Amino acid sequence: MKPSQKPYIPASKKLPETTVKAFILGALLSMVLASANAYLGLFAGMTVSASIPAAVLSMAILRLFKKSNILENNIVQTAASGGESLAAGVIFTFPALVLMGFWTEFDYLETMLIALCGGVLGVLFTIPLRSALIVQQKLQFPEGVATSEVLKSGEEGGDSVKYLIWGSLIGGVVKLIESGLNIWRGVSEGAGLVGNKLYLYFGINLSPALVAVGYIVGLRIAVLVFAGGVISWWITIPIIMWGSGIPEGASLVDAGYAMWSAKIRYIGVGAMVVGGLWALVDLRSSIVFAVKSGIHAVRNRVDSSKILRTEFDTPMSWVLIGIGALIVPIYIIYERVIGDFTISIFMAMIMVIAGFLFAAVAGYMAGLVGSSNNPISGVTIATILASALILLALMGSGAERGPAAAIMVGAVVCCAAAIAGDNMQDLKAGHILGATPFRQQMMQMVGVVSAALVLPLVLQLLMTGYGFGPVTEANPDALAAPQATLMASVAEGVFKGNLPWDMVYIGMAIGMAIILADLYQKKRKSSFRIPILAVAVGIYLPFELDSAIMLGGIIAWLVQRSLANSKKLNLDNPDKRKKDSEQTGLLIASGLITGEALIGILLAIPVAVYGRSDVLRIMDDPLSSLIGVVVILAIGYWIISSVKKVYRA
């Protein structure tokens, strides 16, 4: 088969790709980025693509060796980004088993095996889809294209990595001072009543990582996430409290959070279910095309000697054997949970079908809107809801292990879908650069295995150090784990019959209204689209997180505005200057996330060792959160000034 475009490295030229140093570096970066993304996802409910930071780190480190090349760099970032994607699949689901009391701690072997099997299945499911989605349909895959451009400008890696390092240091130091030393309050919030009836609330989490998330996703997505928070906190909660009154004996802030936890976040469930189902409906023709292409690849084996190096995928016989082999350990785990042969087999079948279907959806959506905007949480919660309803019919409402069984089906599907989207981005970058798909697919599995080995330990450490669930006075440092909390509530609610369906139905109605608005925007060819999952995420996130993400989006908008004004200076090569400047901002934001996340993980160690969280604290009563506000605004100013400086250099 002929490639659809001329690759950067021709198919006739062979460069070392899967070298020993690339293997080791890829595995190590996968572990580090997976750990950081696990913390971020449990804290903020959102994860971001690590392909570009991984590429920059790879270039900087490999330059220390005498011999390295662009394809070797690409292999390293392929493995590293696989780890951060697996973290998303793990943290969206596994903590639910602890929250519902099925696990008292993270069983290392079961957690590792389910994550590993789900992640490797995600790689295997997308192998027959590569040619269809990348070569034939020529989808955009924005992160893949951006990563390839970063790698092609690899000679600048030594300069650009400093922004990643500075961002990491600043993010880490701020987290250490605020959470470790307890110098200032990490959240600025307040609530009041107008006319003793109308409830008003505002809060913002003073986290550099959250602001960086908003910066990376941009103003449009940040606005939609914030709109979800407005629906929850400025519309729905005030309306309900206007009618029912303010609960006695609780502060106004706590009353709002109690209402949000008990009722409002289920509106997000309804919106997410509609969003996940709409993704299937909207992409039905593309999914059918991808599935048919996959079946065609299985049936029509081509002599490998006639395939160009740049189009050589993992042989389909290996793919089928791998899928069949992975079903066995998954079935054994399901059997341990359920204790019923027939139901366990049925669960394994649901997992394979849903896994492949949603892997195709995730791969296609990654090509359209990128991995960071992929509806992974939406399709996962739809899977868990459907699985719970099916298992309810098979096992009955009294089945104690039913909710855990539904979560475990969703866990494998979520890991597979998360990896699938990232996988396709990496393969797109490789397609542009002239990498060997087979070698990339092998390294993606290396990244999955590396991350799967370390993530159970990270989850256990974070649970011991912080705990999961809503932030309360008893546990102010808890990691919200919003997706896992919701999925636990849905699975248990189906079996216990206490799911607040009225709130779910309201969320579904809101979701359908948003979809209609998005279709209208599409019809009028507007550049401002309204993806339902972004709004749904905002509904089920605490408002303090929504507002911090919004602040990051505003900073991103100010950066774009400053770059537009800088173009008036008529400096030479403005397109390259703009690209370098945007990459600088992205690297700073990625560094802020990585630094804060790694310090957050390290701060959990004293709790695990000493059983107390105040080991490093030098102040029992922290200072005003206004200090944190000043720090966050200073970081925003630094990002803007750094980007402008790079443009004008």
C-alpha cells in the first residue's frame, strides 16, 4: 500500500527506532507521566495529553547521547504518552471500587491486570483501524500533527525544555508551600443569601495545575466547562434552595456542596450518558466504515515483503491471538468477583464488544477533536449504566457484587478507549514522520505495561495520603475523584433502586438541548461549537475547579491576543514565531501540571508512613487565600510575558 503523503523520513531509509535507551527512557517517562496524570485526574476530573512534553523531554535527554534520531524520539514519546492515557482510564473507574466499599485498598494484582489488559486491548483494537482512519480518511489528529511538528524542530529541544523545567519547578514549589507547609489557603470561596432566599456562591481553587489545564484546553472549552458550573451552582442549586429552604445547622458553603453532592451532580450523569450515546449516533457511518476496514484487514492478509516499512502494522494473526489471550485473565477476575461462570462469560463478551466499539469511537473522535476533548468519561458511564442494568436483570437487585461487576466492565472499556485515542494520535505523528507502525505499536504496549505496574501503587498512596470523595471539614485535602464518584453512585444506584432519576432525566434534557444548539452552530458553519461532554464535565465538577479552569482559558485568550498584536511589529518569519510561542506556553502549562502533581504524590508519603498529614506544616492556621490569588495571577502574567518574549526574540 502506498502512503497518502510523503513522510519526513522516506520508507526506503531505515533509522534505529526501538533502541535500548529509547526502551528504558520511554518506560520511565511512562511511569512518571502516568503518576502525574493520575493525580491530576483525581484532583481536577480532567486529564491532558502529554505527547508534546514527552517529545520535548525525549529530545533533551537523547541529545546527551552521541547518536539519536527523530524516529527514536518519536518512539520514546509514543511509550510515554501511552502511560498518561492509561492513567485516565484507571482513575475514572478503579477508585469507584474503594468508594463503594468493595475494596478497602487497591488490590495490586487485580488493579494491575485489569489496567494492563484494558490498555493492551486498546492498542490491539486500533491496529486494524490505523489504515482506515489515518491513511484513507485523513483525519486531522491535532495532537499527532503538533507532536510531529515539535519533533521535526528537534534541534531546538535543548532551548524549549527550559520552559517545561521552570514550569515544573514553579508548580511544585507552589504546591509544597500551599499544601505541604500550609502557608496559605488553597481555595478562595464564599456564599451568601440575597433577601434571605436567593443562594449565591463563588469559589476558585488556587492551583497552578488547574489553571494550566484551562490554558491547554483553551478559552472555548474552558467557557463550556464553566457554563456547566453555572448550570449547577448559579441556576439549579439556587432554584432548589429557593423552594426547599437552607438546611439548618450547616454553613452556606457546606449547604451548597451537600446539595451538589446529593442531587445536582447527577444532572451531569444524564448529560454524559446522552453525550456518550450521541457520539455513537453521530459517528455511526464512520464507525461502520472503521469496523468494516478492520474486518477487511483481518480477512485479507498481505505478504509482508510487499508492504512499505512506513505501512507495516502488527500482523493481524498476532492481534487476534493477543485479544483471545487477554480475555482469559479478564474472565478469571470477573469470575472471582461474580462467582458465576455464565455471567462472567457474558461480562467478558460485553467487554470485548463494547471495548472494540468505543475504541473505534475514541480513535475517530481523537482524529476530529483531539485526545483531550475525547468523550471517554461519557462512553464509560454509558457502559457502566448499561452493564449495571443488564447485570440487574441477570443477578437481581439483591446482588451485593453487582455494582462492582459493572464497574469492572467499565474499567476495561475505559482503559481501552483511553489508550485507543492516544494510540491513533501517536500513529498519526509516526505517519507524518515516517516511523514504522509495528514498532510504535510495540512501544505503546511497553508504555501500557510500565504504567500498569506503577499505577496501583500510586492509587494506594494517594488514597492513604488524601482519601477520595467530596471535600469536607473532616477531610479537607480529599481528592474529589469526580468521575469515579459518579460511576460508583450510578452502579450502586441501579442495584439499590435509589438513583435520583429525576436529576438524571433533567441532565438528559439539558444534554439534548446542548446537542441541538451544537447542530445549529454546525448548520450555520460557526467556529464556536458546543461539545456536550465539556458542559457535562463542568456540571459534575465542584465550582471551584470550573472557575480555575476558566481562568486558565482567559489567560490562553490573552496570550493569543498578545500574539495577534505582536504580528503588527512586522518581524521576520511570523508563522514560525507564532508556532514557537504557542509551544512555549504549552510547555510552561505542562510543567505546572507535572510539577504540582509530582509534589502532590510526594506529600502523600508522610501520611502513608506516619499516618498524619501535618508533618511538614509550619503553620496551623494558614494565611488568607488572597496570597494564593496573587501567586496565581503572577503565574498567569509570567506565562503571557514568556510567550511574548519568545515571539519577539
